[in-house]
Amino acid sequence: MAKEAIVRVENRMGVLAQVTRNLADMGINIEAVIATVEGPNAVIHMVTGDHQRTVDALRGQRLEVQEAKVVTAEVAHRPGLLREITEKLARQHIDLSYLYGTAVGDKCLIIFSSTNNDWAVKVLND
């Protein structure tokens, strides 16, 4: 389990660069990010190497930050991995709200939120 910072801002050119500039300047590593557009807003979900400093930095930019508990799984990057994870969760009736991931070399970081994050962690650890 980890915490994720969620920011909703007006969608405009360069907004992701603006939101992440201060984090980079502070040496905060973004481990995974997804940015989407919902109507007139950009919605940015981030898991970083230092969650509390991330939240403080974003609030220092006068941004409204929501925090959410998410499941993180660092696993081997290989074909069929996502299918295996999602089938395992579905068999236990765990409904995903959203999922994103990042991969480098032979490692993959999967982040998701579900109807029961605590149960999802137990299911994936079995």
C-alpha cells in the first residue's frame, strides 16, 4: 500500500510541467504518474518517493491536493502479467476503480485503487 497525490487543475498547455517543476526542484522522485483530462480539468495522480513532501510542495503551489490509499505492486515485467493480476482480483470480486503502471527493464510498478484495497493486497500476496 502507498499514498497517492491527486491534483485537479484547469487543463491548459504546460500544466503538467508546472505542477511537477517544484517536485523536480526539490529532488522528489515521481515513481508513477497518470494525467488525464476530465471536461475542462486535468487530473494528475502521482506516487512519489516522498509522499508528504509532495503534498506539501503541491499545496505550496496553492493547488488542492487529495490523498488516496492505493495498492502498489512491484513485479517482474513480462508478457501476461497484467492479465494474471487482474484475473486474480476478478476471481475474488475485487472491482478496480483505476489502474496504471510503469516499467523499466525487467521491473514493473503497478498502481491501482479498488473496492477493497486491503483484501487486494492479501489476494496478490497469496
